[in-house]
Amino acid sequence: MDRILRDHFVENFSGDDLVAVRKQFADEHVVPLRGFCPPGLLRALQDEASGIMDAHGVDRKFTFEITDNTPRQMTTVGQPVIKEHGPLIDALYFSPAVKDLLSAAVAEEVHTCPYAGEHYVLSRLGKTGDTHGWHWDDYTYGFILILETPPYQEGGFVQAVPHTAWDKENPDVHGALLKSKVHSYAFEPGDAYLVKTDTTMHRVYPIRGDSRRTIVNMTWANDRDLDRLITHETNDLLFGGTGESSAAAL
């Protein structure tokens, strides 16, 4: 996999293309990586993720006070299940080629997340109203691979508000919306996007109809994250964390 990805990245994300990616990320704190996944690998990842989701997906419906009571309505699979049944997803996360590309895009070295429960998770929006509502994340970087997504007219596109702050004691989603510009991004299967999730409020626009959006979400850390005490409340509730202690909290 790493050789396939590295060859693909040299062709699609080097030279002027990489300069443009880095500039957009610096400006918007979100950057699409169009055609990130080679077609053959995409089909294999789609098949793997679909099998895992069909066998192990859990429907979730929450509102989180810690993000101003924004909704989460989706089907999810957490890291431990994917680790056992998803060798391709695991290999993608630990690919040196991916790490090198992401580091180049954000202009600093990225690290695998120190909390295994946030290495990678699967989520699916598959019915009217399903959404991953406005939120921030604790670690600095999120990387999302699109496996399937509806046309933007049916929802499922990404919206982001960069240069915002998450005050967990007094979250203010509407204040952030009023003070800042909302950027919206539509994607195709095989695309990916990179987000500075700790200072970029973001969401997935609610699905309309019976369309489906399935993604792999991967978390990456920078040097500062490795020295901070970080908790994982929303991840553990939505995706089950790393095992029994997190499941008990549900």
C-alpha cells in the first residue's frame, strides 16, 4: 500500500500542487485533497469499510453540551473493531507516505495520535437528519477519507469556520458563526480533506433522503499535543473509545 500511495502522491501532490495545498491549508485551516485515494485501493477500502459497518455499526443519537448542544446522529464503528477487522484501514493510517504528505501539507511534523481510540473510526450518515453537528476536536489535526457521499443537493457536504476557539466551559457555536466566515466543501468518493480541528469549528451538513455518506476519520497530533493532557469524552461516547472502560461510560 505504501508504495502505491507514494507513487500516487508524487504524481498528484508534489511541486506546485503541494504548494497550493499548503497555502490553502494555511489560509482556511481546511484543504481538500482531491483524488487522494487511487481507484483500485479505494474500491478495496470501500468493501472493507462496508463489511465492517454492516456487521458492527452502532446507531448513535446525542446532543453534546460541551459543544453547545449540537447534534450527532450517525452510525459508527470504533477503533478496536476496525483494528481487528480492517487491515487496510489500519495500514492506511500507519502508512509513512500518508504521514509525509500530511506533514508537508501543514508545514510541521504530524504524529500518530497517542490515544489509540482516535487513530481511526468509521461513521455513516444514511437517513434524513443524520449529521455530525458543529464541533471542535481536542487534537490538532483531523484527516478524513471519503468512501461514499451523496451529491451536495442531498446534504453531506462539509462546513468549517476557521480561527475559532473551543471554550469547553462556555461553548458558543452561534457566536462563532456570527463572527467568522463559513467555508463549505463538497467531495467525491476517493477525495480526502485535512482540518486543523482544534481551532476550526466544523460540521457535516444534514443528509436529506436516503443518501449515504461513509468516511474514515483519522486523528493526528503535533508536538504540542504530545505534551498536553487531553480527554476523549465525545470520542468515547460516539465510537466506544478503546475498550471496556469506555463502553462502561456509555
